[in-house]
Amino acid sequence: MSGRNRDGTGVLDRVMLILEALDRAARPQTLTELCTATGISKATTYRLLTGLVDVGLLARTTDSRYALGIRLWEIAQNAGRQLRDAARPFLQDMFSLVGETTHLAVREGDEVLYIERIYGTRRVPRASRVGGRLPLHATAVGKAILAFEEDWVREAYLDRERLERPTPHTVVNREALRAELVEARQRGYAITREEVRVGSCSIAVPVSQGSHVVGAIGVVVNPEQAETMVRFVPALQATSRRIQKATAHFPWETLFQTGLPSPHR
């Protein structure tokens, strides 16, 4: 697809707006709802929706609502497969040791993107899913990544106009957050206590290649275990080293964006 609207928005840009709106929605959306969510005209939205349905990237319900299609899911499974396949055995080994939900994430822009997750049996609120995104500053994996990022990347993130506050416990004071990241870098791990979801705490360490942090692995626990979750650090660090070795030749730049986080949100 090519071409641009009068407002300078390309066809691919508009398609992405539609896909992102459907990804955020809790249920299939009507044409009108998608126009409102994307700001695209009704005629253009309908044309794009029809084309996406025709190729299977979207599905249309019997009451003329739209949802992400199975073909899109099928294609998406290939993204990051090499990394997931390489990391999963080590995450499984760590899960067998700690018995708690374990996950691997990378930074994409100003968010953390979950690549793989192994769920534990304890009743801990799920803040995200594989393929889901969350603010960097509200998650342990995000803080572990930020803490070990280059200074200019970390400061660009902290200089954003607004830091989201998913729960009352989320640290959004920039000086407090900056100090927390310095401490995380010094001790080698980051923690969160109910900052992205009440009832969910986490601890994480970075995954690096050479001098660059490329992701983080973390363990999720309930608040009753938060005071003792540092006991997972040796297992996390050992697993991080194993993943680093197994993915030494992985083309990380093809998986996520490494550019400057957006200063405004």
C-alpha cells in the first residue's frame, strides 16, 4: 500500500492506527467506533477495513463489528520466534526453581514489550500478556532496562511530559525514580511493588549483549512475598547469562526499536 492523505498520513500509517485501536479494544469494534478512535474518515476507514478483512488480517462479525483476524495472529507468531525459542528452555529451568511466573521483555520505544512468559499457579493479578506492552517505569523489567540503558536514553524517558500512573503505588516523581534507577544499577536488579497492578510485585535483572542492555527477565509474586523476592536474584542472574550466551548472534535490531523514547505521551 502507498499514497498519503491530505493530512500527510500514509495508508500504512492508517492501517496501523486501525490495528492498534482494535488491539486496545476489549471487544470487536464498529465502523463508527474505529473512526472515533483513529480520527480517520468513515469512507477511508470502511475501505481499509474491507481490504483487511479480504486478506484475513481482520474478521467481521455477523453484526458488522471488526476484530483482529486469525491470519494476523498467525503472522505475528513468527515475530521474535527465534528469540523465544532460544530463551524459553532457560526460562523454564528458572521457573522450575522459583515456581513463580517468569517472563522475558525488551524495550520498544518508551514501553516494555513482553516476548515470553511462563505462568505460575499462584493467584497473582496478570498485568500483561505475551505481546503486551506496559510503561517502562511501572514494571521491574522496564526499570531494569532503564537502569542499564545509556544515560541519554534514560534521561529522555524521564523528561517526558507525563509518566503514567497505573496504580497509587507507581513512582512518577522524576527525582525519586531517577534515584531508584541509580540504586537498581548499583545493586544489579530492579523491583516494583504493586506499581502496574495492585496485588502484583516483581523483581528483574537486565539481559545484555556486550555493553548494551537488550532486555530483562523477571519474576512476579504476590505482595506477601515481596519482602523475600530478592532470593530470586541469583537464579535470575544465572538465567540472564545463559540467555545472553544463547542469543549472542541474535539480530536484536530486527525485533524492537532502539531509538530515543518519545518525549511526550
